[in-house]
Amino acid sequence: MRVLVTGAAGFIGSAVVRFLVGEKNYEVLSVDKLTYAGNLESLRLVNEKPNHRFLKADICDRAAMNEAFASFRPDRVMHLAAESHVDRSITSAEDFIRTNVLGSFTLLEAARAYFLGLDAGSKAKFRFLHVSTDEVYGSLGADGLFTEETPYDPSSPYSASKAASDHLAKAWARTYDMPIVVSNCSNNYGPYHFPEKLIPLTILNALDGKELPVYGKGENIRDWLYVDDHARALDIIVERGRIGETYNVGGRNERRNIDVVRRICAVLDKRAPGTQPRESLIRFVTDRPGHDARYAIDAAKLETELGWTAQENFDSGIEKTVDWYLENSWWWQPLRERYAGERLGVLPQVKAG
């Protein structure tokens, strides 16, 4: 099995590559532009494997994508390349439209040209998985879950760009009869997570004795999914998912943001005691514009139809995550020197009158 993975040096992409190369023994071509969040060190465990190769390329570059398909000749494409941080999308929306919308279009067109040139047997084997987010569905109230039938209602430039790319993938499946499947996942966490997101930022700020910023009152709820569970799910979806269908991936681990931060503090106080409880570092800050109140995934379709279940609950996953950051400063320390945890996505204040 030959798999082309885009966004392969990112957080989720690198977890997918490590799984496919190490556990499945597939031949993998890792494609990544290596923007600020792409890190070759996240692929260190597989970089010397004979069944892995890396290509630095932009998914917006049609010639580079054509060449990748022509030379590697994949059986599957797992498309994870995306700008993904909501805060950055608030002040840099153009980057998100370019990569997430135009890049996905370019990749789909390169895949379509490649697919049309395959023989009947290779066409029957080929699959394209477009990986997306639950944020396309907007915000939930106190009750209910996102299902595959939930109408799209994106709130941020990030989620709007991902919604657009989802629609492109589904349209290419219908219009061009391409074997495309779409997945929408809840918030991921785990090792190799760039330290701008809530969990790694909280871990590293707490280790440094820095303030732990929590938006609003910390009551926004997310459904947390351990990244290795997600990698397994994506492999199952691209292998056995029904063409043209969407599969939601969630860990069934809803937590308020403030409870996530407090849990990290408690684990760190136990693993690496400091001079004061880390919870004393929590500071509530002005909320993010357009901040969705609650996300929660109904993963029943994936669980019942394809047999996937999450192996980690939030408590076991967060302990593994904290332990990984404690043991792997070689990976995150260079990133902290480039990005020290300052707040992103703050809009300039406009004076009245």
C-alpha cells in the first residue's frame, strides 16, 4: 500500500505518518510545505525508514503535486495539510483561504488527473480522504451532539475555510465520480503538538512558571480526542469508509477549558512539583471573537459501521501527553524560542467617534 500524506510534518499528519510507516508498514510519501507549524523533527522516528520519504512542497503548487502523484503513484491520499489555528485566522485570514481552499482545490485537481490515468484495477483501489474539523458545524448549546447530518455553520475564518474545502471534496466526489471520503474530528491533543494550542501552551507555560491564559470564564466546552486514536480512525476510514460519505471522529471526552487547564496543573504538580500550585498561575483573559460555546461529536457511525473506538479517555491521554512534554524538551524547546506563547488573534481596538 502506497499512501501520500499532506501536512505530514504537522501535529496530526505526523501522527498518521508514524502510524502508517511504523505500525502498518505502508510505503508513505510525506508532503509538507514546512510552515511555522510543520516540523521535520516530528518525523524523526520514521525519517530513516526505507518505506518513508519526504517531499517539501506546497499543495497550492500544481506542478509539484502533479509530479508527486506521477513519481510516487499512490493508492491512497490522506489530505491533512491546512492552516489550523483559529486565533491566527482572525488576523491572517488570507493564509487560510489560500491553503485550505485553493490548496485543497489544487490537490483535488491533481488527484483527479492522476485518477483518470489509472487502469481499472488501480481505480478500484484508489481512495482520497479529506480530513476536516467539527468546527465547520458551528456552536452547540448545552445539549446535543454534532452528527454527519448537522448543517454547516462556521464561525471563524478557519472553520469557514475548512467548510469550503469540505464542500469541494464532496462536489468532486459527485461531479467527477472520484472515490473521496470526508472526516470531521473533534479537538486533538497529544505529543508533537505545536505550542500555540491550549493544551501544549498550558503545559509549557506552567513548566516555565508563566501565566496560564484562559479565554472568558473558561466555560467553553470541547470534545477531546487523543491524536493516536485519531490516526487509527483515519486509516480505518480511508480503507473501509463508504465513498462519498462523511465520518465524524470524536473521543467522547467533553471538558470545559478551565477544567482542562486545572487537570494539567494537577498532573504537573504531581509529576514535577514546583514552588507553588500551578493552578495559581491561571488568568482569565478577554474572550476570542466568535468563540463557539461547545463542540461535541457523535462518533456512532464510525464506531458501529467501521468498528473504531477510542483507546484513551481524557485522564489517561492527558497524563501521557504531560509525560511526553516532560521527557521531550529536545522537540519543543526550539519552538518556544520562536514562539514563546504570546496571545494571537487580537483585533486592534477601534476608538469610538
